[in-house]
Amino acid sequence: MKRIGVLTSGGDSPGMNAAVRAVVRKAIYHNVEVYGIYHGYAGLISGHIEKLELGSVGDIIHRGGTKLYTARCPEFKTLEGQMKGIEQLKKFGIEGIVVIGGDGSYQGAKKLTEHGFPCVGVPGTIDNDIPGTDFTIGFDTALNTVIDAIDKIRDTATSHERTYVIEVMGRHAGDIALWTGLSGGAETILIPEANYDMEDVVARLKRGHERGKKHSIIIVAEGVGSASDVSKQIEEATNLETRVTVLGHVQRGGSPSAFDRVLASRLGARAVELLLEGKGGRCVGIQSNQIVDHDIIEALAQKHTIDLSMYQLSQELSI
């Protein structure tokens, strides 16, 4: 294999640039040409493809977002869209692709592999919801962004003696809520993977209030529902003054943490190695601090799970 492509797709995450850099430099080290595919699968269809050199990825390891940009592309879900993309690959002589993104991006990589173009998926999403890896690129940075916000909100919650309900991202997964809730000392964490009883939430708040607690922090994963709805239920049941903060897309931005930079570099390099070994239809990850790879179809068939022992611990520590 002498010519590969790299693209980023789906929601951006801090560390994607570090992964792109690793792909480009690892490939060039092995005398393989690299072509950047801009705007994800949409750019693949339109042919927005350019050759990348060593200098093309200079000074990006510390930057959030993605140099290659990203976009949603419903057209690529169709056979017609996939064939258009394949024609562009043939035009540029690209023999394999590294796809950096989430499960939707993996689905596209799987389709290309089935059509004869080897692809390797690299997990890039703040949601940490990709099977086959303990952590995804961007998750650690997002956690630190949320923790910083929680710490600041707690200051004002203490000053005004209020209950704050904070909504965090994560799509259908509760990883961001669980990890930030536990590390931020939240009194209650609501995640989609664990059923919750609003009466229990209210009882915990009342117990705290009765023993003199002046403020509380409640973390709500967006997969559970709206923080505003949770806040209204709390106010109606307790008469405690509440405020809502929806952190939104601020969680996706910012310079990647050291952990995410190293993870992205290791995973991007391993993806190139797999292509050079003639292995497509794979996805890379990290498990027990070891870089691993799996069949992408088998990985997509798995369901993302969460460590519920951490959830139980959060409840025990927030009594």
C-alpha cells in the first residue's frame, strides 16, 4: 500500500488533530503518501481531497477541533453516495483510509471495506460510547472542561445557597455525567444506563437541607432528558430555589489534554500499521492501557456499557 487517505467525521473532539498528525507522519515515515479528505464523507463524495506533507500537520497537535473539518453526510448512507466516494478514491489512487470519528463514521468505514477499500476506524468522540475501547479521543479533555465548569458553578451555588442542575453532553451514553459527577462531588447523577426515582432524588436533597447543607449540584446526562424538566420537578417537590446550566458545545472545544494527545498519537499510528499490514475492516482502541484492534463489524454489533460500580460509589459518597 503506497497511498492512503485520512478523514474526520461526525462531531469534532479534542485530539482529532493529534490523530491526523500521527497518521500523516507515521505513513510518511514508511514512505507512504497521505491524502487528507476534507469535510468527512461529504468531501469524499465531492472530491475535496489534497495530498498532505509533513508540514501540513505541523503545529496542530495542541489544537482542538479538526484541521480536516467535519460534516454530516446522509448521502453516504446510500449505495449511490458510497459509489460516488469510491470513484473519487479510484481517481486519486487511494488504497486505504483511516477514519477518525464515532459510530456513524465507523458505519461508513465498514461500508467502504465491504466495497473493497480497506478502512481502519479510530475512535474520536467526547461521548466515550464506542465499543472495543476503554476511552475515546476527546473524552478526557471534555471531562476536564466540565469539571472546571462544575467547580465554578459550585462557588456561586455556595454563595447563593441554591441547587444547580447541570446538563452535560454524551448523546445516549452517561460516561461524561458519571465521571464528572463523581470527580466533581455531585450530590446526584442521572444517567441513561441507570434507572432513577425522582422521589429518591428529592429525598436526598431534603436530607441534605435538613442537616444544614446550603447547596447541591445535580448532573444530568442529555440522554436522560432536559435539565430544565428536572429542575422544575425539584422545585415543585422541595420549594428549593434551583438554577439550570446547559454546558452544550463548549464541551467539545479546547486544547486536548496530554492524555488525549498521547492516545490519539498511539491510535493514529496503529491504524496506519494495520493498513500497511493489509488489514482493513478494523478499528483500534485502548484496553487496560494496551493498544488493541477489533473487527469493525463485530465491534459495531456490541453495545456500549458503563461501569455501574462507579455509579454506586457516587451514591455512597454523596449521602
